[in-house]
Amino acid sequence: MIVGAKEFDTPIILTTFDLLSLRLQIIGCYIGPVMYQPAVRKLLAQTLDRVASGELKVTLDKTYPLSQAAAHQRPKSVAD
């Protein structure tokens, strides 16, 4: 899983075979370059409205107090 990635220079290569044979899913989107296009802004607003109304549910794995948030954003070593 990749969340909030700032480095996009490392390629990730997946084939259709990888996706199907390993039963993988790709969920998400990268909207940085198009964030301010009217159609994208409209879609984001509609999606947030659906979340706010309860029509769409956002699943959270964990939550932390704000005072601990930065510590939990740091990469963990393989040993963790």
C-alpha cells in the first residue's frame, strides 16, 4: 500500500498477469496535476458530500491522537 507518497521516481511494474494471478487490487488515484480542473473539483466535492452524508463509508485502520500523528507517518523498518 502506498499512501501520501511524495517520491514518484521509483517505477512499480505490474502486469495484468500479476494482478489476476495474485488476485491483487489497485485502489486509489493520483490527482495532483489535475486537482484544480473543474470536473475533478466537482467529482471530489460530490465524493466528499457522499462521505459526509454516510452514503460512502471510509474505513480507517488506525487512529492516533494528533500529538502522535507525525511519529506514525514515519516509515517503519522491516523489523517493525
